[in-house]
Amino acid sequence: MKRSLLLSVFCTLVLSGSGQSVKTRMEKGVEVTKYETFTVMKGEVMTPPDARKVNENELYRSVKEAVKKEMELRGYKFVEDSTAQLYISYVAGAFNLTEGGNTGPLGQTPAQTPADMDQSRSWSRESREGMIAIDMMDSRSKRQIWEATGNLPLENVDLSRALDAIIYKAFKKFPNKNKKNKK
């Protein structure tokens, strides 16, 4: 994976705001259903070590299981070694997001004294957001054929379930080999 591309995806997601979202992109002219096997490689964690709230190995296990489940449902076979035709990897991270604003004069609350009449009310909110970028490449050509990027709020969330949900959304439109065989 190209580190600069991943860094730009990470920065884009950091600046994109809150709320869970997933975007996918398929390389044009690639017939993904011709591939049979895949493997999930350990990805990178972009969060500084002192700010991490999850173990890298635990994150890898969660991502691997969720990706494996989605790919196998679509008719692809998981293999542990380098014989796989598709390599799937990820970049994940977490960041603190601060949002703020001004509600205008009086801040939608009644004035207590005449001095409060021209007072503006500002607000700010700090939250923790997570992002993941999943990259799939052809093992022979090392050409990227599919990618998904997603972000989600991490406040009061079970990380394993949140990863399952975002990976489910990412693979929702991924080509299904089983449907091709039924025609």
C-alpha cells in the first residue's frame, strides 16, 4: 500500500466530520469474481501508541474475522499463506474531534439581566472518532482492485461490534461469486 495515499485518506476522514459512513471504490475493468482465494494481512494503526485504547493484535483479529466472514459469504476461500490471489489489508486509527459553534445572541435562553441581552453563547463538544481503510490487491500484479474507507463515532461503543458493522457496510456491494454461479 502506498503510505502517502493512506495518510491522505486518513486526513480526509479526520476532516470530514462525525457520523458513520462508508465509501467504496472498485478499479474499472477488473472482474473480481475470477479470484478464488484471499488472505487478510496485518494492517497499520495510525493512532499514536500513547493514545491507543485497543491492542494492535486484538484489532487485527477483529478485522480479520469480519473480513473473512464477509468474503466467505460471497464465495471466496480464505487461506493463511502467500498462495492467496487477493491480499486484503487495512489502516485504522482514532482521533479526537472537537466541534464548536455559536448559537447567537441570547443563545436561545432568556436573558437574566439587561447585560445578558447582547451576550452570545458558544458551545463546543469533544468526541472520539475512528477510521478504517481496507485495501484489496491482486497478489501477482500488486495492483489495487478495491478499497473501502469508513469512519464512525467511538464514544460508548463496543469496538468489535462497530468494526463488524462498518466492514459489513463496506462489503455490502462487493461482487458475490455465488450469484454468478447460479445464473
